[in-house]
Amino acid sequence: MKNPPLSEPEFLDRSALDQELVRVFEKCQDCRLCLPLCPSFPSLFEALDRHEQEADQLTAQERREVIDLCYQCKLCYNNCPYHPPHDWLIDFPKLMSRAKLVQAQEEGIPLAERMGQRQDLLGQISCLTAGLTNAAFKSGPVRVLMEKVTGIDRRWPMPHYEPRPFSRQVRNHRPGPGPNGRAVLFPTCFVEYSEAEVGHAALEVLEHNGIAAEPSYPACCGAPFLHGGDLAAARKNAERVVTALAPKVREGQALIVPGPTCSYQMKHEYPELLATPDARLVAENTYDLGEYLWKLKQEGKLRTDFRQPLGRVAYHLPCHLKAQNVGFRSRQLLKLAGAEVELLDHCSGVDGTWGMQARWYDQSLKVASKLLQGAQRLEPDRIASDCPLAALRIQEGTGQRARHPIVLLRDAYGLGPAP
């Protein structure tokens, strides 16, 4: 008994799900190694203790609380000694995702949460009205209304939207000759609508290192839909991205992603969401940005002509990057650029949209407390994180802006600020 593939009807069968929940909860009860990781596990073990460790005695509400408190950080998968290929095949994050999909099938998804998941729609509207939108986000009454409409807590620090999406800013971009290869930069919805500087910096650094980089943004990767239980929308977005990018891969181009949630989604979720050769092709050729640059370093192709010192950098390692098992590449790159790097190895408690939502906001702040305390204690010259949501949480908690490592590398190379 395990999580069947998404393509099988059993995946969304309530009876099969409940059997798997009992099986996995029994194994977790005997281990408890994941207790410190997230709110799901204390909730689970407290419920099990109330029922004398009998997992099949948990009430529907007790199971529901465990599921709702999972925000898909993925850390328990690597932490678990029984994940595949162990015979027990424990995949707790996938089980929680499956449970949320079944709940959504049975109950529907609240309108506020549906709106919060639609990153392209929200981003496009916000860019069209950037001046008004950015000003409105500072208004208390507007944030109260927004919380009711989208479910995003009024305290969450909203990003600053671009007056033009990144893809429009680089519409006339022409890649260089590319002596070290060709690649597609999939900018992510966050870069597309809010952090164009990251996209510009990525293009500059890649081309400085002989990579002919072509930006392409067909749609949001679909992670917000999957995390929120909207399987149909997650598949639709995955199909749009795969349809646009698979031909690029067949032309010999790597796919580079500057956001760990999106690179994880494309690598690990697309093959199951779509179960097509093209989805597997995209997954096998997707790299997180730091991972790709370190690959160039290992091939002897990364330039080390760094000109500007970075000083002391507190680097936050995102959960969805740890889950990819590619090493601490951004930290290594910052060190290579001459920075004195201190690691912040704590979760930001955001992971997708969970930590933005009003009903979980206080819980998410508790999860992020170690990260914020560490950032304040270190008093660095700069703070870096590959995760844009973690960067907002860090800025919220410390008052200091956290930058993507690619921006710091651009600065270290002396390539200048983005246009």
C-alpha cells in the first residue's frame, strides 16, 4: 500500500486515502524523528497520544488538522529513514498533498483561496495598475478587503509590482553567441511580475559566462494550485509550460529556474501531473539557477573575475532547494565570489501560499522565528535567499531586504544594476 500515481483513480479515492493515512501515521508514531520540523507532526503525535497510539482511532477532525498544518516544505521526506526506496515507501509530503486534493474534490475550494492561487491573473492586473496597486497595499482598509477576497493576511508584506512584466521588459532581448551553451530562463511568476531585477541579473551573469540565455514565461508553474488542492488548474499550467519548453530542450537548451519552489515543481511534480514523455524531458533538463552555475564551475566554464566585495552575507537556504538534493550551491557561489557566508538553515514558514493565509499566519511566524532571530543575531552586510517568499518574510522580521544570490553575484562581477 502506498501513494498510487496521480493518473490512477485510487489516488483520489477517499477509502484508499484513509487506509494510507492510518498506515503512515502508525509508522510515524513509532519513529517521531520529524517532530521538530513543522506543526503537522506535533499535532499528529498529540492526537496519537490521546488515543493510546492507535492511528485508526484518530477522528476526522484530528486527521484534518494534521493535513491542514502541512505547508509542503518537503523536509520530512529527506528526514524520513523510510522514504522510497525503503520497503515502507513513506512519502509524507505526497500523502498530505493527496489528502488536500481529496478534500478539495469533496468540499470544493473557497473562493478566497482560489483567487490567491491565480498568480498570473493577480500579477497581470497588479502590473497594469502598478502605481495604484503598490500604493493600495500600504492602506489598512484595502488590506482588510484583500484578506477577505484572497485570504492573504493583511499583515503579509506584499511584493512591489513592476509597471511592466519582465517578459515585456526583455521582449527585444537577443542572446549572445553562447560559446558555453544555450539555455532558457524560466523566470517564475514572482520574477515576471515583482522581481524583474532577478531576471535581468540572471541574464547578465549567464551571458557573462558564455551562455546564450533566452527568457521564456508561458505561465506560472502551477505550484500554488497543486498546494491548494486544484488539480485541474495545476495540470493545465503544467501543460502550458511543458508545451512551450519541451521543444527548447529538444533543441539542446537547458531550462534554468531562479526560484526553488518552481524548479522543484518542474523536476518532481510535472512527471506525475502529466505522465508524458515531454513532462519527463522537461523535468530531466530543469536546473535551479545556482545548481546550473555550479555545474558550469565544475566544467571549468564559470568565470571568477569578481571585482566588487560582498562582505558578510547571511545566506538563507530554502526548504524547496534542500529538497532537491543538489547541495548548497548558492552558498558555494557566494563564497567563490569572496563573500564571508553565514548559513541560515531554518524554514521561513511560507512555502507556497500557506504562510500568507490569514488562518495560518500566526503559525507561520512561529515556524519562521529561528530564521528571523538568526538573521538579526548575525548583523550581516547583506542577506540572501533564493526564495522570494522567504525574502519577504526576512524583510518583514528584520527590516533588511534579502536579495537573490544572482543579484549579489552580478554585483560581485561588477556588471552593474539592472536597467
